[in-house]
Amino acid sequence: MLRHQTSDLRLPTSDLNFKCMQKFMLAVFSAWVFAFSCAEKPAVKGEKLKWMTLQEAKAALQKEKRPLLVDVYTDWCGWCKVMDKKTYSNEKVIAYLQEKFYPVRLNAETREALEWENRVYRFNEGYRANDFAIFLTHGQLSFPTTVIIPVDNTGPQPVPGYLQPAELELIVKYFGEGQYGKTPFEAYQKSFKASW
């Protein structure tokens, strides 16, 4: 009986499995690194937007005039939580708002009496919201709503709905760079170059 002889050039099965496993793990790790390096980056770990109360903002306005950015939210609002996590935790948003604005958070459903411009605002049972939130939103309660109170205090400028960092950039830079009242918003928007 003739036997066919071959030289044994194959790797033992255990070595072959080990090499395949190494390649597989390297591929999985590379995909994981790529996926997370492309994700939207939140603020530097531990860095958070320093929200002020309305009273703190009023005191700060006595020292330095800046526009106010008021985040009108409710505890039950899902999009408010998304905006906190994705927009107000973005490092560029934080840096810009801390430099150019007094950021204020306002729970629209607060029962606390709030004072602004020599007027006291109380909880409104009919709207189930504080009258200050009603004033800021011009009676169009929607959450979240980002409200800008310009330096000249010409009245609140509400922008309803969730805003991504790039969408917020246009609005806050319009007010933060002093273009409000000087340049029509549509003209500013056409020439605006986003960087966030």
C-alpha cells in the first residue's frame, strides 16, 4: 500500500485558532476606537456650565452688562434633558456662554415668586407655570425654550425647541457679538460661518 507522504507544513490547530483570534480582536478594537473617536465630544470631563439663579444674574448685571441666556425647562421634559446632555455640555458652548452671557436656568413650573425689573411673577394655576416663564416665552410655552434677554433689555427673545450646538451657535453669537439691533438677523445668518 502506497502512502502519500506530505511534509507537515501546517500550524497546529491551536496556533491557528490563536492567530485568528488575535486578528479578530485587533479588528474589533480598531472598530471600537474609530467609532468612539468620531462621536460628538462632550465637555472636558468635570467641566460644566455654571448656571446662575435669576437673582445672581441680576447682581452680576450691576457689575458688567451682558445678555442673559435663560434655559426654560421642566422636570418632565425629555428634550430638555437631551439639550442638557448634548448642547449645554459641549465644551465650545460652555466656553462661549461663560464668557459672553449670564446663563440662567428656569424651571417653568416653579412655584417660587420671582422678581425681575421691579415686578414679581408668581405661579399661574391656569397655565400651570410661573408667570415669568409665560412672560419670557410670550405666552407660547414650549420646552425647552432658549430665551435671550439682550443687554439693552428690549425684551425677551425666545427660541423654542431643542437646539444642537451648531444651531445654538448662530443665535448666541448674534447676541454675544453685539449684532442684535444693528444687523437684521437674516443678513447676519447669510454671512455667518459656523465653527462648532
